Amino acid sequence: MGDAAVGARSGREGEEHRGRPGEAAGPAADDFVASGNGSPTGDGSPTGGGDGPGDGQPPTAQGGPGDGTPQAKQPRSFWKELPILIGIALVLALLIKTFLVQAFSIPSDSMQNTLQQGDRVLVDKLTPWFGSEPERGEVVVFHDPDNWLAGEPTPDPNPLQKVLSWIGLMPSAEEKDLIKRVVGVGGDTIECKGTGPLKVNGVALNEPYVYPGNTPCSQDDQGGQFKVKVPEGHIWVMGDHRQNSRDSRYNQADRNDGFVPVDKVVGRAVVIAWPINRWTNLPVPDTFDQPGLAAGSSSAAVLAAAPQGLALAGAVPLVLWRRRRYGAGEARREG
């Protein structure tokens, strides 16, 4: 007898055996194990051959633990996710502090009244990465060029403060940084006589940011009276509290002659972020926009002269060519 007959007989025998007590179940039990469709029916009895593949119906969608059906993952608890979130936040804070913005705390009164002791400022560290250099009038933070802070008291932060400061979640605890205003860049001539005014390339500055009661220039023999020319790649800095600031004037005996190398500049202070009642930006004062202020800068002089020089260089060959062409035309007409 063919395969079809065998299959039919097995089905009938299965029905007969199921009704006989004490006899083992036939192919229906094997179908249950192999298909994985052994979930109980609504009345509590296991599914039989009628629900298995033997009757031509597809297997049910419900799967057991061993049938390879993907199970929905349970979401992690908040406490398991928290260390990951903290790690991501710390990495982002470190990247922001390294490449974008860093907070600094003002430790002294040398920049009054622009900045008060205890202010927190945010310093732009991004633009220097693109080759931007300090400009006149900007308030900048820079690393100590040559022991300017000798003898100054420095706080001793605890380990937690050091870590948070290093990451950027707290103002920098690095007390080897200073903050001053740029009054001269490479090529500028800076001069102070008597009590002032301060002159840049012969142009007198009107300095409303100078601390009330101070004079723009200090009358002393320790550096308050000076006339210097800023070398390229350096800046000349002064505090707004002129009679209470140990700046470029009083460090002319160091290895840089009081000038600050541009590569020591951390970035420009752009905003006072704390306390809230002093929240404001730090723009460049209008006095640094005066006409002729940059006339003494060698780079500015080169840039100013370049267009005229190029125009003259291009005009000379054109004039000569036109003269030669005109002379050749005259010769042909005479011939």
C-alpha cells in the first residue's frame, strides 16, 4: 500500500489508541513535540492532531521557549542606564571644555570694574583653533608667560574640585592663568607718559572701562612709564584696574620683555556667566575702532598698500602694450 494509505491508517489508529486506556499516544504526541505547539487550549487540555501540521493547517504563531522565536527585550532599569548617561555627560563636558568653551573664576581685582573678584566667565576656545588671534580691546585668558604669578597666594582645591575642574563642570582651578585686556598686537607701538592717556600708534584711547579714580597711565619708575613696540606673534596686555594690576608693564624684565606670546592665549572671555545679577557679554570697546589706530601695524600697512601696488603693477604692462599697438598702427598708415 502507498504512502497515502499508511498516513490514513496511522491517523485512524491514533484515534483508536487515544480512546484506549493504558496505551501510549501515537503520532499526535510526536507532532506536539516537534511543532512546538503544545500550548494548552482554552479548556486546559493540550492541543491534539487537529491543530498540528498533520491536518494541513499552518502551525500557530505562539511559540515555546525552544522554537527560536525572538522575544521582546526588557528595557534596562534607570539605575543600570545611569552610569552610561553619566559617562556620556562627562565625555561631552570634557570635549566642550577642551575645544569649545571653558569656565574661569576671577581671583583678583585687577580687572575691576569690568570683572569683579568671584565672577565666573566663559572663554571661547573654538576660534583660536581656526587661526584666530587676539585683537585690541578683547579680554583674554592666557597661561602665565614667565612666572608673573610669583609670590601670589594660590588656593589648594580638594581632589573632587580638581577632577570637576579638569572635566569642565566647575570653573578652572588652574591658578597659573591670568586675565587681562589686549591693548596692542604685533606691530603696534604702545606709549604711556605721565598719567595718560594711553596711546596706540599715536592715537589716544578714551578708556571708560578704567577703574574709577585710576589714571590710564601710572607715574612710577617700575614700568608705569613706557614706550614699546609689540613684536609679531605677541600681545601687550593691561588690567582695567590700572593702579592694581601686575600686567605687561611690570614684567618687562622677563624673557618675553613683558609681551605675551599668542600661543599662550587660551581664548577670549565672551560673557560673565555668574552671578546671575552680573550676567552680561564682554564686547570690544568702541575706542578700539578709531580710524588710524591700526596705521602703525606692519601687517595692516602691508595689507593697505597691497591693492594699490597690485593695481600699479597691472597698469604698467597695459599702458606699454597700448603704446606699442598705437605706434604700430601709425607706422602702417604712414606706409
